[in-house]
Amino acid sequence: MTLLSGTVQMSRVGKLSNIVLFTLDRPEKANAYHNDMVKQFAEQLEEVIDDPSISVGIVTGAGKKVFCAGADRSNLSDRSYEDGLNLKSRQLFDRWASTPWPTIAAMEGPAIAGGLELALACDFRICSPESWFSLPEVDLGLIPAAGGIRRLTKLVNEGRAKAMILFGQKVDSATALEWGLVSQISDQVLDDAISLAEIVAQRDVLATRLAKITLHSVNASGGDASLEAVSQALLYHRRNSIQFEPDGEGQ
């Protein structure tokens, strides 16, 4: 078996080291990930996902040319029926989407196939002006099965998702911003992602986490008022139980 290059680097950044940064480090192959990289990313994520000191997560790609070109195509012919049912990248991206802390995709250059699916699993997406986005899996006889269909349809609407998935439309950065596929275009992507994460890290941690849980409930099931009510009740209880002075005005 040929040993493939590439790793996923995990580091702490920010003034208080409370931001966790994951870097897909395989620039010579457009940061395309293979099975070992997916496994490494998943193992590293499990190390920190329940760490109360983490406030924000960022994922980026090494180099300035490509965020991520998706899965390495060299071993696609070896994939089985069972691999499709238990797709490791889908499990990883779903786990990443479910982190208790907000996540940011810092994208220099294009996000293609699984690279875009990873970005879609983030809560906020920043790209460079040169970035473009594509889900070309149908050309390979596949579909965007690592969450791409689910998340893209919810994010940009069904018609635009069909344009990208069924008709192969590539979307440039300006169009992506117009559609809401990305949240910000920047000439200093990673710096801006870290700056944004620093701002988020200064906000109330419990309220931020409960807000994310409730938002995910809305996306998953159309919303449940009881979860909103319980979350707010917990925050009111905390306010009344301890000396608590939040910044700004609340409800």
C-alpha cells in the first residue's frame, strides 16, 4: 500500500489559546484529504470537543492556493457499498457541525467537493476574492454524500443547490456572498477568522453554546419552542443564582 502524504495539524491560537485551529496540510495535492487524514482529524477533534476552555474552532487549508479539493481520488475505486453507508468524512463533518462551540471555515482559494462539504459544516465561512466553489461529484458517478446536499439546500435554497449539484455550476466568491454561501470575503482570510473568533470568545460561553444547540434544533426539525424555553430558563436561573453582569442588553 502506498503511503500518502498529508496530515491535519491542530493548534491553539488566540490571546488566551482558547481557539482551536485545524489545518489540512497537504498543499502539494490541493489539501485533498485521504482516509488517514480524516481519521487524524476525527481523533484530534475528540480530544477537544468537550474541552470547556475552547470557545471557537477554525478549519483552514495549508498554503494560499486551495482550501481543499475534497477526497483524494486515488482510492475511490476501492470504496465498497459498506463504505458508502459508513462514509468517514460524513461522520467527521457531522461531528464537526455538532461541536458545542461556533466554527469558522477560513478558505484561501477554491473549496471543491468534500472541501465545500467541510465548509458547509461550519457556522461561518470566510473566503478570499479568488475563491470559487463546486460540487462536481456527479461527474465522478457519485453525489455529495458527506452532508453537501443537506446543508447546501438549507443554506442557499433548493434551486441554487440543484444548479451546483445537477448542472455543475461553479460559483465565484461574489456570487457565493450574494447567495449566503459565504459570510465574508477577505484579503487576509485566516487573520480575519482569528480576529472574529477572538470576538466570539469574549462573549458569554454558556449562552453561545445554548444558542448554537437551539439553532441546530431549528435546522434539524423545523424548530422546537420547548428547547428555546428551557435554554432561556437555564440562563435566567444562572442570572438569579450567581452574581452575573453580562455586557449589553438582553431579554
